[in-house]
Amino acid sequence: MSDVADRVKKIVVEHLGVEEDKVTESASFIDDLGADSLDTVELVMAFEEEFGIEIPDDAAETIQTFGDAVKFISEAS
Amino acid sequence: MFDLTGKTALITGASGGIGGDIARALHAAGATVALSGTREAPLQELAAELGERAHVLTCNLSDATAVEALPKQAAEVMGSVDILVNNAGITKDNLFMRMKDEEWQSVLDVNLTSTMRLCRGVLRGMMKARWGRIINISSIVGATGNPGQGNYAASKAGMVGMSKSLAYEVANRGITVNAVAPGFIATAMTDKLNDTQKDAILTQIPAGRMGDSKEIAAAVLYLASTEAAYVTGTTLHVNGGMAMI
């Protein structure tokens, strides 16, 4: 697994308090990992800080799964 | 009674009577304060009176760019914004039939839209800190209406609905959002009324007197405190019984 994926997974596990093996490529933050809509905003904030990038609101809305996040961040950073 | 040591507070309209006393009360409880307003001189005067832990940030709330920048500036000078008090407000009274679009718009812009922008601007820091207090200064007329103040009453009622919606969203992040609705408070604005006008108002107030701005500040101090953590989405009416709602 790439470095980006590891770091994203760490944030997701810490923030949502879920088991690491639940955080799969297609795991949806809201449907599978129990996040509410405000959690997803906070995850995006945490990603921005961890990777030193800006994730605009319209892009943030497309980040629904763990895989989406890794893909977006890999391309942005 | 309430200890705000180590907390930081941004207060808009701090050059006014009520805003100044809110700043004094929060500062006296130990908070570091950022005083905002359009006129720099009275803000500097207040900062000098308070001494340490007081910063001046002038801002014209009808300027959207300046409003967006204000929470960032406050966080820069104080390290964070733990408490936001949206106190600034303007009036442009007119009979409804004569109300101009400009009178409506400017009151809504300053009183309601700038409040929304400032709330939005401080949320990120509060969410990360898992602690925040937003106190929006509404008005009794937002609940009761007042002839000649259709624009002002709409803006003040709007602040209440907005506060409640935001309170829902952030309640489980340790952030409370409340409103304080003053009744008739003795300020420079009410000093302009003549005795006949004042007497007419007093007949409507069971307490038989106008309120003191310190009594509004005390309500704000309570809502800003750690002790008020379970109070959110409410409107605290401070009006001498003028409207018991």
C-alpha cells in the first residue's frame, strides 16, 4: 500500500474510530464507516493539513470513499 | 463566577455601548479579546482601558472581503477564536411602504449576512478544538416586531433561525450557538429619545426601567462559559419582562 494510502487510513481510523480492516478501497465514509456529514467535512480538513493541500468544496463532495480520498490526494500532492 | 482564562474572544461592534461592556465582561473573566468595529479611535480607547490581552481589529461589516478576513486576523493575533460574539448591528428605520431596497439590503447585509460569514469563518478552529461558543446578539423586536423596523426585525429574527440551525449541526462537537435578545437598553442610541418617548416605553416594561448594557454582557458571559455547555440553540431574552417568551 502506498504511503498516501497509509496516512489517509491512519486519519480515517483515528477520526471515525473504526477497525483498520474495515477501511477498504470501496468503503464509503458515510454508508460503511459510520461517518455523518460533518465527519466528512472534518476528514477533508484533516487531509488538507496532513498533506498540505487545499481541497475545494466541489472536489470534497466527490470524495465519498477511502479510495476516492487516496486517489484525489495522490493526484493533488 | 465564570472563568475564561486562556480563552479567546472576538467581539464585533465593540465600539458601541453593549459591545464595549461585553468585551469588558469577557476580559474581566480572563479572556483575551479582539475588539472589532468600524471606528478605530473608540476601539483603541477601550483596548487601552483593558490593558493586556486586548487587540484592536477594525472591520467594515458591509465589506464582504473584510468580513471574510476578520476571523483569520483574530486567530493570528490571539492564536485562536474560542468565542465569537456577533454584536454589531445597524438600523435604517422606515415605514414598510416607504422602505427602500437599499435600506433593506444594507441592514440585512450587516446584521445577518456578516454574522453568517463570521460564524462560518470561526467554525473550522472550533471544530478542531472541540470547543466553541457563538453568541449572536439578536433583539426583542426579532420576536415581537416593531413598526418602522421591518428590515431590522427581519435581520434579528433571521439571526435566531440561523443560530438554531447551526446549533444543530455542531452540538456534538462541543460548540454551542445561542442568541441574546436585549429589550430596551440605555445606550447612546436610546439617549436620543425625549422624555415623552422614554415614558411611553417604560410603561411597557414591567421592571419599570431600561436595561443596562452590563446586564446584556452578563448574559453573554454566562453563555460563553464552560458551565453553559448544555445550553445551545436558545435565545436568552433580557428585557425586564417586556416580552415574556
